Amino acid sequence: MTRILHRQIHAKLPTADGGHGVYLVDTAGRSYIDASGGAAVSCLGHGHPDVIAALHAQADRLAYAHTSFFTNTPAEALADRLIEGAPAGISHAYFVSGGSEAIEAALKMARQYYVETGQPGRRNIIARRQSYHGNTLGALAAGGNEMRRTQFHPLLIETHHIDPCFAYRFQEPGETDEAYAVRAAQALEDKVLELGPETVMAFVAEPVVGATAGAVPSVADYFQRIRAICDRYGIILILDEVMCGMGRTGTLHASTQDGIAPDLMTIAKGLGGGYQPIGAVLLSQRIFDAFANGTGQFQHGHTYICHPMACAAALAVQEAIARDNLLANVRTMGAYLSRRLGERFGNHSHVGDIRGRGLFMGVELVRDRSTKAPFEPDLNVHARVKREAMARGLLVYPGGGTIDGVRGDHVLIAPPFIIDAVTVDTVVDRLGEAIDAAIAD
């Protein structure tokens, strides 16, 4: 009998016992291809010797020192590396223990920036429906997934949401990508004017929507228009790259492919690759300067910020990705994965859309391909796919409520950056068998 409060209390989970490369192994000796990297976390795969060596070395030297007394060498080195490769204008990093903490910190940074600069009336946060920004209360309030929010509504701060740029579901028949980008971005300006520009603090968005919608990229110049609207009204743009960032889409930062730079960026999963809990907020020079020239502090903190072990692991992960040119492999294998998914599912009667960037791909499942009608929610098709995939030695990241938090099913595929073509073929073959079995069940 377990004494852990697991996510699903009645689930019977295998026990993970080891890992090597793209594989995880349980205590029964069964091997699984980790084709989702957990939740798009394990970018280097499992058991990478360089990261393990870095953790050993850091543990021998220093495991922990509180940041009210000290800085530490791995945190300083990691910050230098991240800022060296950051989008234009980003000047500093703030290290936390995960994505939800990063979003909480970013929201506080945005609020404190306006207080420091004499605009205390700015309090409203705008985000997008079907976004996911974390499970702590501030992050959950910013997120737009009603399935996760409903029972906690009385505890959440008031936030505001617009439709996402989700072409498969919201682009009108005959509407060009350019026209749809204009219409989707205009929803932000309309909401800003409705609330009053002087009250709006931040707009929060994932460049490629991850867990709640299944690797949904924007179209045309959508994000350039979003950036222009934020600039027009003096609004801080927070880009949530917790899942889609740090190389997952083929460039270090997903927003690079959209041709924009944020004011604040949150990163986490691919930052440390799962070897230690870590996340970060990357902040622009103007936000840092507002703090430095004002109160001289950021009024926030956690016990484990800038944790030496976590920063040492993340630094080793990032060094390995750069040294081994793994972003090139993400682009190459991402294109191959996209092609193979298209070959296997392009004419599948229950696959409505295949989308994504790099090694961050989503497959949306539908009851009727011609009408895009989803399966009934109580069928839990996504959960069936997960079960059938695991039975075949494959780990993928299915989700439900794709369309509105209730209806829709998708599968997210986000394998380690080290994956090769032979393994991609196996992933697609096993996923095809799993989807067919789940729907026939």
C-alpha cells in the first residue's frame, strides 16, 4: 500500500527504476521509449554522464547556501550562459524550482515594475483560453483551462482571457493565415480597450501552446502584432516558454521563430532536463533598472532559489546541448517526425490535425474528421491512448478538453533531443497501434 497521494489515487503505477538515453525501465524490467520526455522535460534523455558527473562534483563542493547570505558559482555561471543566448533586451535571470514558480515570479515582477514606475493602477492580467501557466493559484488564475480552474475559482484572482490563435479550431473557412492573425491579435487590443489601457499590467501567452491544447503554434505574424499592441499601450509581454522553450522547437527560444522578444520570459522543463527541479524568469534590462533605481529589491523569494545543485545540473544540460549541436538534431528529427506522423495519420479517419514545431508535436483526435467533431468527453479517448501506448512500451502525453477544457482529445509528442530516425519510426508505429486500439476499445 502506497503512502503517497498520487495524482490518480486508484491508479496502479509501475515503479520507475532506471533510465538510459530515450528509455525508462521499471522494476519489472520493462523498457519504455520516453517519447514525451515526461512532460516535455527530459531533453537530454536519461542517465546522461556529463550531468551526473556535474551533480557529483557539485555535491562534493556545496549542496546549498541561502541566497540572503550568499550567491554561488553555478548560479552565476548559468545566468551568464542564459543571458548570452537570450532574446534582445533580456539582461538578468531569476532562478526558481519550476514553471509554476516562474510564472508567479513573473506576475509579481510585472506588478512591481508598475508600482516602481508610478503606475499602481495597472493590475489586470490578460491571457488566452486553453492556455496553461501552472498550478499555483496565481499561475492557475492566469491560465485559461477551465477544467483545471473550476473548483478553485473562489480562490483565484480576477484575470481576463481571449481566444487563442488556434487555426484548426478557430480559423474560418476560406480565411487566410494573415487575415486570421489580424483577427486573433485584434482580440487582445479589444480587451485592452474594454478594460482601460491604464489598468492592464501584462499579457501572458505560450508561443506554442503545450499541455492543454497539444503543440498549437500561431500563424503568420500573430505574435508580432501582439508585441506591437503591448508596446502601444505600455503592457508587459510575458512569454511562457516553460514547455516549448529551451530548444524544444528547434531554436533555443520558441519566440525567436516568431520574430519577437518578450519583456519577461519563463523557462523550466528543458532548462534542467529533469535532473534537478529548476525554472527561471528571464527579465529585460528596463524591468531590472526599475527595481535597481527604485526600492533596490525584488519583493519575492523562495528557500531554494538559485539552488547550487539545480543550477549545476542545468548548466551541464545546456553545455551538452550546445557542444553536441542538439538543436540541429531537433530540427532534423522534428521534420522527420512531422513527415512520419503525416504518413501514418494524414488520412486517418480519427485524426483531425497534426501540428507543432521541432520535437514538439501534437495529434488531435476526432470522432469525425470531416466535421472536426470531437469524441464525447466521457469516453476518455486520450486516457485510453496513454494506456494502450504504455502497453506497447511507449510513453506519450495525451490530454483531454483540447477545445474548451471539456471537449476534445490530443496526444503530445516531445521526445529527447537525442532521438534518432529509427526510434522515431518506432514511436510512430507504436502510437498508431495505440490510437487504433484505443478507438476500437
